Amino acid sequence: MSDPVQPSHRRSLLEAAIQALPIGVVVHDEQGLCILANAAARALGPEAARDVPEAAFDAKASQLVEQVDGRVVEAQARTMVAEREAYTLTTLTDVTHHHKIQRDLIARAFIDALTGLPNRTMFEQSIEELVAEASSTDRFALAFIDLDNFKHINDYYSHAAGDALLRKVADRIRGALGPSDLLARLGGDEFVLLLNPITDQDTTLAAVSDISERLKQPFFIDGHEIFASASIGLSLFPEHGTTYEVLRRQADNAMYRVKGGVKGGVSVFEETMSHAATARMAVEQRLRLAIRDRCFCCAFQPKVDMRTHAVLGVEVLLRWRDELGVIQAPGDFIGLAIELGLINEITLQVLADTVLAMPDIDEVFGSDVSVSINIAAKQACDVPFMTMFCDALGATGMADRFVLELTEEAFFTKGRFQREVLPRIRAIGARVSIDDFGVGYSSLAALAEITADELKIDRSFIMDIDKRPRSQIVLKAIESLGLALGMSVVAEGVETYEEVAYLLGATQIRCAQGYYYARPLLIDQIRLSDPRNSGPRAAVSQSRASDLRPASFLRRA
């Protein structure tokens, strides 16, 4: 049996153990004098031992003390008695790293990293607390702010410029706020603003309109002068709702009213907007069911050589056969499908149905006609989708028969379509057409940059062309430019004899598409229109090239 440790040795062992502890240990006597501080405490600095006042602690309480050098120390103090004398034992722990992690986690949970604004979670909690504490006389407002055409700005100038714009927008709005107002970023290009308190609707509307005008002033980013605007919807508490969710939804409805009209304005919620939103939701649900149940079908409209009446191609046009069997044109639903992100699945269904219909297309129109499918601008710049679409089209073995019709907006994304998507289209042998030319974003400037096979002049330039001298000049300029750049030119929306007569007599345009020749028809309808079932070409061959009347098949259609 070993000898017991002598008291003097035990004291030395205890002192050594205290000095070796990884946490600071400090002892103060009743007068507040420091009589013991171990190595860990001294390493935290002399102020760690000296500047922790005993009065600052309750028994077994803790306190965070930020040091001069930025470190954060957690101090815990408790009273102890030894040999009838009272002492204060304080333990000190360096929690700088943990404290930083905690602050970072809180910031991520409640602060938007890009703008430094409160995020959706923090804003929602703030509004719920405000509502819970509101008296019968309290009034405040929510403004839902959505930047207009932000995607175009983001794509054209770069994502870095887009991020810089969001920060500058946040700063500009903050500059117009009162001390108790609160601005938050919900995500993307969406912001929400609390105006608190408010007096009346007119004053609040004027304040938000002032913010709207501020956002229309140019932003200077990376040497560019960028113009932006925001559509803003406004809801009032308690008139339009007594919960955050209801107030946000009503402000959102009001904002969409602005988006549907002249962007860059401000609208206050009205009850009719709620009805419109309900109706829109019903259409959305029906649209999703239609995609699931494959309720879409294709109509076909010929592109005709005005001089020979030969059918050169057909455009595939989407139709929705609703639950009552009524055929709906895309104007009623296509915008909603794009907004909801459903257009990709619909487009793939259109491609599949068109491929299945190719034997009928060949029999009715001829096996050498081109087949045009519309691709939305948002899809055209979606590289993963376009890769999948091109793979699916290439796998049919008929890609060289297809023309992809894109609006000018698709080419607005600087270089992306040309650089990443167009080579895939060329690789499978398909062609590209610029649809609705003349009414988009880039117009003549785009033509110098892009490579396309076909140029379709928008209907707005063709309508009553024989009566509009200024439109005739513009039409000639577009025609000349398209031909000089090696593109075939198509006149869209041709409806009258006079329009056809002008195009034949005053331009070199040969190809036209419109109601004068044929309305969009389903394959079965086209078959029924030719009682001889010999197709349009037989009928076309009997027409004289100089005859302005449509061929018999097209006329009956």
C-alpha cells in the first residue's frame, strides 16, 4: 500500500490541476480583490480576471463579456465559503467561435445574405407580433414589390449586375422609410414593405407611389445606366385582412393587377381582385389536370406560297380540349402555363403528338413540308430543357423537317441562346425562325447578332398594309434586311385580298400565313375539307399562279 499524499503535496497537486484547466478560474475575496487566477484566465487577458464585477452576477448565472480584442468570454460566478470566509469563484470560457457560429446561424435564419434585409421568416414573425399586439385603432399597410423584367436585366447585363441592382433597390427603398417601417426581401426580385403606422389610404398610396417613382430613376452599375421599375400592390390592416398571410395575399393580388396593365405602377387591393385570383386558381388547377390527362391537341395552319399556292410548311398550334369538349386557343392559358413552369411538359407533349401525326401531315400536306413548333422565350434560354428537347427531337429521325419558332425575346439573353442552345439545334438538323418579328425587345439590333433561317413579320405590320404608307416603308426595310441576311421571310396574319394583292405587287415576299388561306384546323377537319381526299396539292395544282384567290382546299378551310 502506497504512502498517503502529504497535505503540502496535495496543495501543490491542486494548484497544478487548477493551472492546467482549459477554462479560466478566478477567485475574488469579499473585498473584490483577485487572489487567484489560473493560466487560462490570464491568457484571456488581465481584464478577464479584473473586470468581471461580482455584483454583475446572480448565483449560478452566466454572462457574455466581449473583450477589447473582440473575443467573447462566458463568465459564470458562484459564492463559496472556505475557512469561514466567503469568496466568489468565477469560471471563464472563450466562446468566441461558438458565439460567431450562433450569430451566423441566426443571420442565416432571419437575414437575407445579398441585401442585409430581414428575410421572409423574420418579416412574417414581425407582422404576426404586430397583429397580436394591435389595438382597435392601430393601422398599418403591406406593400408587395416585384421588379419588372428583372430576368431580362439579369440575363443581358450578367447575374453580378442583377445582384448589384437588387442591393441598390433595397438601399433606395430604405432611404424613403420612416423609423418604424420595415423592408424585407422575400427572394428573387420580390420585396415586401411594412408601413407603420398609417393615417389613411390616400396618404399611404402617395408614399408608396413616391417609392415607385424613386425606382424608375436610373441605376449606375459597372459603367451601365440601367433603368428599372417595380409593380407594387398595397393592402391595409385591418380593412383587407387581420393576419399576415391574408394581407400578403391581398397585396400580391393587387400587384398582379399592375402586372396585367401598365407595369411600374401601384395598386391598392380591391375585393374584385380576390375574385379574379380565385378564378385564376381554378384555371391553374384545371390546367394541371389537363397536363396530367393529356387533354391538349394540335391544330395545323399552312404556310403558303402566295404565287403558286403551294403549301410550304405547317405551324403546329396548341389547343386545349377542356372537360366539356370545348377547344380553347392558347391565348387563354399559355401565359399562365409559362408563369407556373408547366410549359415544358406541355411542349414535350406537343412534340410527341406532332411526331405521331406526321403520317397524316405527309398525306394531307405533302412529305416535304416543314413543320414549325413554337418554343417560349423562357424555354429557349433554359439550357437543360432545350438539351432534353433537342435530344427528343433528334431521336425521331425527322429533325430536319422541323422549324423551331422563337420570339425576339429569346435572343435578348446576351449570347446564351446563340452560344449554348443554337449549336444543339443545328447539330440535329432543325432550323430556327424568329416569330412575331418587330414587336419584341431587340428588333433590328438583334438581327446583326443572331443566326436564323426564317423571319416571320408580325401581323401588326401586315394588317391593312395597302392603306398605311408608313408601315409599307417599315415592311420593305424588314424584308430587305431579312433577305440580305439569308433568311426566308414570312408574312403573318394575312387575312384580306387587299393585303395579299399588296404583298404580291409591292414586295418580294412569297410566303404567307393567315386566315385568308386557312384557319388552324385539326387533321380530321382538314381531311373533311377535301371531299376528294386528294390533299391540298392536287387542288393547288389546278390554280393559276397569278390567281389571288386561295386554292380550293384552303378556301374551303
